[in-house]
Amino acid sequence: MSIQLYNSLTRRVEPLETIEPNVVRMYVCGVTVYDDAHIGHAMSAIVFDIIRRYLEFRGYEVRHVVNFTDVDDKVIARANATGRDPLQMAAQYADEFLSQLQRLNVLPADAYPRATQTMGEIIGFTESLIAGGHAYAAEGDVYFRVASDPGYGKLSGRSLGEMLSGTRFEVDPRKESPADFALWKAAKEGEPAWPSPWGQGRPGWHIECSAMSMKHLGAQIDIHGGGNDLVFPHHENEIAQSECLTGERFSRFWVHNGMLQLVNPETRQVEKMSKSLGNVVTIDSFLKQYDADVFRLIVLGSYYRSPLTYNADIAADNARKLDRLLGALQPAVGAAEGGPAADALAHSAGAARAAFIAAMDGDINTAGALAALFDLVRAINVARDAGVGGAALAAGQAELRELAGVLGLRLSPQQSAKSQDVAPFIELLIELRAGLRKAKQFELADLVRTRLTDLGVTLEDGPQGTRYKF
């Protein structure tokens, strides 16, 4: 079976067919860097990291480009409000986000272009649209002539007439139509500006991505990604200006992730994350409390095209799931490498791989892929408790690590040096507890277990003895 992806443009799941055999050109709209990045930004980055990782696992070379919008109305407004230089502020937030992506185990893209580094291409793009009759200048601004594109609206599924009657556009008498959008904006006092044939100014939002995509990936790409809040107007306008320039289909697939939404644990009502409500969860604040794998598990447990719900209870539940995954990687307590239990583990490992691939081939069904991993976790634990060890157990654990790695899970327990230092004392207490149980002093044995639990150490009894984890 080939990889199947939902295409927002055609509104159906289609087999992945690329422009160049075994090569995927993927452009993803990145963040507008004007404030601390939050977990909604992390969600989108992780979704496309998972898609990339799986494509590479299936043998594709992925040419991955993610942009930064570093000159924009939001950037300028934030800089003015804080008394900072807008370009320096944007550069700082972009660098911080790259550092956060690394901590989240997001593979680095092949390029992270910025609008401020693409001015020549943006101006040339705009000049070509004017020459082709698709754009016009008006007192230092340049607008895209929407009426020149007969296919406008095909991504959002709305005709131009419907848009004009159902969308609030900025009133500007210089525009031929209210739906026409800015490709270039004349400079205003206190704003960063660049020289152009139309005077000092800066680019409109939409043309930035088209210019950056074409600069790094060519006129046509295989996958254009981003949040579903970008379908209109951003991606709609990208298609219009790009295809009017080249006369070719801009992107074969349009892939959109759902939005993150917060769930109030008391009312169970969905809330928008906003500063006014005081409920913004930044990436830094999340990573101070949880391992990066915990957030990735939250994303993996949901369908990428659906809304992702989040609150502290969901985070804690996924922290426990991470513990289960890590528990399957604990050392063997037996040494049997053959027999029915070892054979059953080998069969389960093969079945898990097949189920994993089937789920991911089916429009990146990460929840199904995760279920296959937990089936393998159960098989590993059963085999270990039955005394399986050596190469047989190691092979099952290696399969778990490989498949988890395809999803971007590190599965690396973050134990502190202090935790490692106390390990001999914990093992001594386990021996003491075993002696107490043998002597039928169960009350004292339970006290040892309870006190260890209070200290964050969980004991797990099995046929081959007692194991512990932090």
C-alpha cells in the first residue's frame, strides 16, 4: 500500500505521488516571531516533523523548508509597544524558537528562510505579476488583482462572490475590488522599510511564503503545510499569486493540522488560549514540568487534522503513558532466549511493525501507530516476566525503539545524578522488603513500598523479581 494523504485542495484522501520520484518537496508555514512561542506552535511543528520522519522511514528524501515571518503588522505593533527594534526582536524570538524545536526533538529543516532575507525575490515576484496583468500599483502599494485568477477560491471552496458578500474586507478606494490583497505596502513612519520600484515599503504577508518556497524548492512543490486557520486567506492567496506567476500548479498536496484548544478542568468547556484569560502555555513552561516526549505523545494520540485538546490532566495522563513505554525498556530479569515466550515476542514485534505501517500509511494515523507500540509494550513485559532475556528480549526492545523513533520519541529517561546515586540504596530496600515478605512481616514490607512511593519510586513485582522506576 502506498502512503495516503488527505489533500485539503481536493477534499479527499489520495495516494502520495511526487513530482520527482522518491523526493518530497515540503514547505511549511512557520511562526510569526513577535512573542514567546506556545504549545500551539509546538503542535504544528511536531505534526510536520512526524510526517517528515515517516516519509524518510518509507524511503523518501524530504527537502523540508519552514519559514519565519519576521516583518509583519504583529511584529511591528509588538516592537512599538515594548520600545524595541522590530527586526532585532523578531531575530531573538526566531532563535529562541529554533532552540525550543531542538528540545522538542524536531528535526532541523533544510532551510529556515526569513522574509527580511528574501526581499529581492519578493520584489521580482511582484514586478512579474504586474507585468502579467495580475497586480497593480496604487500610491506606493501594490495589490493582487483577484479577478485575474479564474480559479480563486478553490482551496477554501468559496467563490469570489461569496467572499465579497460574507467576508469583511478593509475599505480602500484605491483597490479595484475589496478582495484584492496587498503584495507590497508603502512605508509608514516608524516601520522598517526597503527600497522598491514603488518606493520605500515592505511586503504583504502572503507573498512572503510564495517567494520563499520558490526560492528554496522551485516553482512546484509536493506538500504545502500549515494550520487550518491559514486556509483562507493566506493559503488561498498563495495559490492565486503563485499559479498566476508560473501558470503551473503550485502544490500537489495541501496538508493542514487542526488547532490546539484548552479544556477547563472544572467546567470541561473549551477555551481559546489567550493572554487576556491568563491561560497561555508557553513551550518553555511546559518543558520545565514535563519531558518533551510527553507533549509529543499528546500530539500522537490525536488525529492531526482534528482539534487537539489540552489541559493538565491530559499532560499527566501522557506522562504515565511515557512511563509505560520506558518500562518496557528495562533490563531483563531472566536469560531465556528461546521457547514459547520468546517466539510469542518475536511474532508480536512483527505484528506491531505491520500495524504501525498500515496506520501511518493511512493518512498518518498516529493514534493507530501508537496503539501498535503499546501492543508491543505489553508483549515485551509479558515476555520479560516469563524469563525471556538476552537477544530475544533485546530484539523486541530494539523494534520498540525504532518505531518510537519514527514518531520522534526519544524514550530517554531523564534521571538526575542524584537519582543514580541513590540506586544502590533503593536496591537494598528492595532486598529488605523481600526478606520481610518472606518472614511474613507484610505490614513492614508494605511500609517500605509506601515510603518509596512517597519519594517517587514505584516498585513493580513480577515472576522474576521486583523492579523499580522513578
